[in-house]
Amino acid sequence: MNFIEMITNAGGGHLLANAPALVVAIPLIAGAVAVVLGHGKLAWVWSVLIALVTFGFSLILLQSVLGGETITYAMGNWPAPLGITYHIDALNALLISLVSAMALLALLYGWPMVEREIDPKKHAMFFGTFLLCVGGLIGVAIAGDAFNVFVFLEVSSISTYVLVAMGAQKNRQALTASFNYLILGTIGATFFVIGVGLLYMATGTLNMADISRILADSEGNRVVRAAFAFIVIGLGLKTAMFPLHTWLPNAYTFSPSMIGVFLASTATKVAFYILIRFLFSVFHAGASFETAMFDFVLAPMAMVAMIVCSVQASFQSDVRRLLAYSSVAQVGYMLLGLSLGTAAGLAAGLLHMFNHALMKGALFMAVGLAGLGLGITRVNELRGLGKTMPLVAAGLTVAGLSLIGVPLTAGFISKYYLVIAVLERGWWWAVVAIVVSSVLAIFYVGRMIEAMYLQNPPTPSAAHESDPPIQVRSPVLSMAALYVLVIGSVWFFFDPSLPKGLADTAAGLLIGGGGL
Amino acid sequence: MVDFIVGHFNYWVIITLMMTGLYVIISTGNLVKKLVGLGVFQTSVFQLYITLSKVAGGRPPIFDKLPGYGTETKYGAAVDPLLGVIYSNPLPHVLILTAIVVGVSTLAVGLALVVRIREAYGSIEGDDIDEAEYKIEIASS
């Protein structure tokens, strides 16, 4: 950890002490600076630099909460109930590291795609908006104040709408996808803010720890229950909880390649985190209205998502839309883990969130590279990719196997823990749903693998059938980013101790004293 | 009963606006009208916050140099133990200023998207756009 010590010593302790504020402030301010930088490549270099610094700070935070400690950072030294606090524990340190790491990888991966897909005049704006989105997502994860969560949620969402719409140069459907996302996302955020308002009405405070403390004494009155309903629906929209997921497939399909990678691995994860934070820390998991919601809404909807969206994924002809539907199904796994209401279930859900970010990021990267090299957007166009782009095809295959949950990949670990947690609760029918969904995953991942390895590449009209296929090279940096994620999704099978340890610690905190 | 209805006048207005806004978003195919509906929906939330900031019998939360101007209570209202001056809660106003800014920026992004959609599809009616997209899907598969 030489790097961390170096940063810490350089700032004489101030940087370390203010890391919670800096991890949000740096990307937000740098986003504004990036717009001024004008020249495209310069803005990219700047963004990579900022993402690296942000990642460094997130590692500092992660390191200081590894043992289950919590940090409460008072903004401007105003104490908790009046001032705004940032709250860091094992749960959101994992999230913050994930977001900043994915931002860095997406940026390293993305330059060739951005160069091709985005008008050079808009490069600076594009990277500026991207940094705003990163800052917003980290802000959602770190804020300990319910209204701040709303503001950061909107900072990240509005920049996401813009980023998705930037895909319009490639395909005009990006515009309508972005518009639908904007309408549904805003409804979701507004529902959330209604819920926060009702909570403020009932408790007189916006500090999440304070709300939790006041609500602990009671089963909650009608205002609290209404607040609960509004918040769950609002965040459900942002998490793409079935059946509130309709914005997601098109937004992922038509966004620029780099944004697809980043969104698929972070956006719904952060929303999922804040849902957990509200369900377990702010409200109390033991309250009767909450357990009823888990058993009768969340668990059934999670299983419907796992099966229905996997079926939908199997019938998609567009590769990225296939992956997007699979994302909704995977959100189902996470929500199923959460809906068990046990520490084991929650930990399994969190672990799956982490693993899914790795594999879905890798899949979108591989598909983006195939699109860059050969203009591929459809499953049947993948044919022969094993010969024309062997490394990309190998990455796609490994990440795809992880998505199915094949042993020797990280996806197996999280599904394994999920099945154990489900069985502990005695929900054998949920195990059936997991198995059915995994079998369906074999179909849709299998379609891609079959096309890549068992079919011959299309032959150019001039060439002969017997000519060896022409190999297409990919940009080195993009390949490196892809393989970081691919190796990650194998590595965390053999040594899942880091994410598993954090998930267990976080689940323990949440199920035990609420974690705030 | 009458007291209940009259006493909650603000809430009836809020609920009406909220449902009107949501209904407009769902029922209309016109993208600009959808954004109008979204605006009405968000405005109802602003009013919810403003309503809950009112403390019964409270003065506007402006310090007017009365001797001893109050201490904080649990519910955020300032009550002076000696003079009994009650102030309304200013915090929700500040929160809603932020939410208004968020709402305006969402509307701006939304309208910008509508302009771009009009350029790309030649229409802002949901049905026309759906038809155009359906044709793209058919043509490419």
C-alpha cells in the first residue's frame, strides 16, 4: 500500500481526514474543468487522471473500514442532526471502490469508441458529463443525509440521460431511449423525494441515522408506511426492479459503448445499495410492513424477473439488448438475496452485485470491441469471432460463463451462497427459480458462444472459402481493461475473500444494529 | 368531517395535482405534453414540502430583533420559552429550492431531447416515433 501512504504523507493527514468529502468533490469539480479543456484527447487524459485519484481515495476509505469500522464525516464540522454527514462503512466503501474502479476501467477502455462514436467537438462535454455522473453515483453511495441522496441521485441520473442520448450519432433510437429513461427516472426520483418528505413529516429530521433512531421505537404510523411505499417504488424504478425495468434495455442498448459498460456495472448497483440502506438501516427489517413486502412483493417479483427477463434475453437478436435483459434478470438475483431478510441472503445479494458488475462490464466491453473491429451489433453477426478476434471472443466467453454461474468463475460463488441462503430460509421454490434462470442463461450465453466458435466467419466476397480468416486487432488499452475484468471474474472464484468479507461485514452491520 | 376536509385543503390540492401529472404522463403520446405532466407532478411535491413546513400559529421564520429569539425543538420549530414566539420551519423551503433546480434541469434536458427527437424522426408524437422505430427493427432483422 505504498501508493496510499504516499498520498497520505503528501497531504500531512488532511487528505486522509477529508477523503470522504474529496472522493465526491474531486470528480464533480473536475467535470466542470473538463468542459473547459476543449481538446478531446486532453479531456480524456484529464478524466483518466481524475478517475485514478478518485480510485485512490476510495481505496483509502475502503482500507479504513475493512475491519467493520464506520466513519461519520461531518461536512464543515457541523455536528450530525443539523449538519450534513457522510457515512462510510463496509457496505458503501465496497460500492465507492466499485464505482471509481469501473469509471477508471471504462475510461481506459473507452477512448477508441468515443473517438468513433462521438463528434470531436463534443468530446470535452462528454467527459465532463461522465465525471459528473461518477461524482453523483459516489455521492449517492456516501451520503448520510436522505435529501442529499436525492440530489446526488439526480446529478447522476441527469448526466446519465445526457450520456445515453450521446449514442444518437450511432443510432437515433438512443434519443427515445434516453427520453423514456428521463421520464421514468424522474418519476422514480420524485417518488423517492415524496417518501423522504413524508419521513421528514414523521420524524423531523433528514439525517438517516437520526431517522433510524426515531423510527426504532415504533412500528411506524401510516405516514411512515406511506413513506416506505414511496421510497421502495422510487428506488425500485432506479434499480430496474421488475416490472419497473422498461427503461433499462433500450438505454443500455443504444448508449455509446463506453457508457454501456459503465452503466451496466454501476448505475443499478448504486440504486440497489441505496435501497438496501433504506430497507435495513433507515427502516427496520423487523417491522411487519417490511417483512410482508419482502415476502409478498420483493421475492415474487425477483423470481419473475429472473425467469421472464432471461426468456426475453434468449429471444433478442441485438447482443447488447440481450445483455441488458440479462441485467434485469441478475438484478432479480440480488433482490431475491435481499428479500430473504437474513444476513446470509443479504451478503449473497451484495456479493452477486459485485460479481455481476465485473462480468457485465466485461461482456459489454467485449461486445463494444467486436462492434469497433467488425461493426457487430447482432448475435448472428458474432459468427466466427473466435477466429477473427480470438482474444475478445475468449473474454466474452469467460465472462459469459460467469454470467451462467459455471464453476471456476466468480458467478458460481455468488449463486452458490445465494442458494445456501435461500435453503436456510426453506424457500425451495426459490432454488427452482434460480436453477431455471441459470438454464435459460445457458441458452442466451450459449447462442453467443455457438456463433463465435462453431460457425465460420463471413467470407469477404473477394476471398476464397479456404483462405484463413483475417484477424482484427483491438486497441491495447481497451483489451487491457477488458482483461482486468475477465481475470477479476475468475480470480474472485479462487479467492473471494475480499468481496465476501466485505459483504459479510456489511450484512452483519445491517442486520445487527442497522448499520448507521 | 368538514373540518377534516377543510383542514387538509393543501393535501387535496397536492393529491389532485400529483394524480393529474401522473395521468398526463401516462395518457398522452406527445413528448412535450409528457414533460408538462412531469412538471405538474414535480410541482405537487414542492407544495407537499412547503405545506409541511408550516407550523400551526407560526410566524415567518425571520428574526425580527425580539428579545430572545428561540431555541430548537425536536420538530424544527423555534419556540421561545418566554415569549412563546413560534416560527415556521424554514428548512423545507431550502430543500425545495434545490428540488426546483433539479426539476428545471430535468425539464431542460428533456426539452433538448425532444428537439433532437423532432430532428431525427420528424415528429414528437409517441405513435409516429414507435412506428418509425418498428420499421427500423423490421428492416434490420
